[in-house]
Amino acid sequence: MGIATHEETEGKVPALAFAALLAGNAALAIGPWFVRVADSGPVAAGFWRLLIALPLLLAFAWHERKGAPPLPRRVLWLALGAGVFFALDLASWHVGIERTRLGNATLFGNSGSVLLMAWGLFLLRRLPTTKEAIAVAAALGGAAILLGRSLEIDPRFLVGDLFCILAGLLYTFYILGLQRARMQAGNWTLLAIASAAGIPVLLAIALALGEPVLPQIWWPNIGLALSSQIVGQGCLVYALRYFAPLIVGMTLLTQPAIAAVIGWFAFREAVLPLDALGMALVGGALVLARSSRAGDPARLAKIS
């Protein structure tokens, strides 16, 4: 899943920025496949994703904070709390990945954009614009189609979809927890703190579920850490400052497309016309939600 943040930067956009935006989304889209093929449990895979990536994140954070004053205690607690929600998000999403189609998992896992928009409207105390109302309607319609198709194929797929929707909700709380902290800390610093806070939570959940934690084959967990936590997040951290939310939302749609292709090749998960319609509706809703000022993190920080 991607980072739902954006910083306006004036001037010419470097050619590398758009390539990084696409590469970040592509790397994140590969993550669910690593979860599927890992021989540890799905929640344990999330634990290894954060633990393996943490040394690099700490190094990036140290470089980012070099010469800066210590973080205020309130910012530190916000980042730690957000990390707990991040861990719960990963746990729910990874369980869902094991139980539904990869395209569905990626779409529903990114549903936080629509939820942030709805929360922003609530804080602004105004009715949605036409575009925002269309986004909500498209999200609900597309989700209904995909959930109905999952139930038709296998009830276990429906359970997986619901876990991924829960992950989207939890990811929304993760972003809301970080939005104020970002006023006084950089992306890498917050990501490192949140990851450190999430590691023990994921380990505790994996052990409570009786999952195998120590893998026999390490490359899926290493690949997950590098693709999702380092390359994916790193490319987005670099690129998002150069683009408006609408562009970010449109490129986000490469994630479910890539995940659906991987699902078809690796697991024979066919995408029928009705599935494609549901994905198009949810995907369109994500694009509209990303372009809504109601869900802009900077604006939410000012009014919350």
C-alpha cells in the first residue's frame, strides 16, 4: 500500500520524478505476491517486512535528521501510535491477501483515500461536491460488485475482501496519526519510528495466531521488505512532492492492474468483465478521492 501524502513543490518537475512515481507503485504492487509465496505466516511476513527494512530506514532517518533538534515528545507519541495502526493495517491486509484475489486486495487496501475524503468532509462540516459524491457512489458500487463476485466464486474470498477493507480503514487512522507529526518531522523519520513501533505488534499477533514466524526460505520476506518498504516507499517519498493528488491517484491505479496480472499468471485468478467493471469503479473513486481537497492531509491538519 502507498503513502497518502503530498507536498507542493514549485518549479520544473524532474524527469526522474514521474519514473519514480511509477516505479514506486509497481514495487508496491508486487508486495502481495511476496506475501502469498512466503512460507512464514501472512502476519509474520509483515513482521519481517518491517524488521528487515528497519536498519535502512533508520539510516535514512539519521541522514534526514542530522543537525535537527530532538523531536518533541508529542510528535514521538503520535508517530508511535500511528505505527500501531500501521501494524494492524498490515496484519489485516496480509491476512486478506491470503484469502482473496490480488487485484481485490490491492484495491481495497488502498481504500483509505476515499475514507480520508469522507473524514475531511465531516471535519469541514459541508456536503460533498458533485465530484466527491460521485467518488463515494463509485466506491460503494464497485465494492458491491467485487464483494458479490467474491461471494459467488468462494465465500473465503469475501472474507479476504473484508479484511482488506478493514486494512484500508486502519491505514486511514495511520495517516491521520502522522499528519500532524509531519509538521515537525520528515517522511523517513516518521516511517522509521512507525516501523519500529509496528514490529512488536506484528510479532505478537503472529504468535497469537499460531503462525510460523521463522521462514525456511528467506527471499520472499527480503523481497517484500525491499519492494514495499524500501523501493516502493522510497520512490514515493521522492516523487510525491512533485505531483498534484490527481496525478498520484491516477498512477496509483497501476497497482491493482499489476497485481491482477500477477494473480492471473501466478495463481490463475481470472478477471472477468464484471470484475473489471468493479475495479474500474473503485479505481475511479480512488482517483477522485485523491484529487479532493477534503482529504488533503495539510488541510486536515489545519482543521483537526
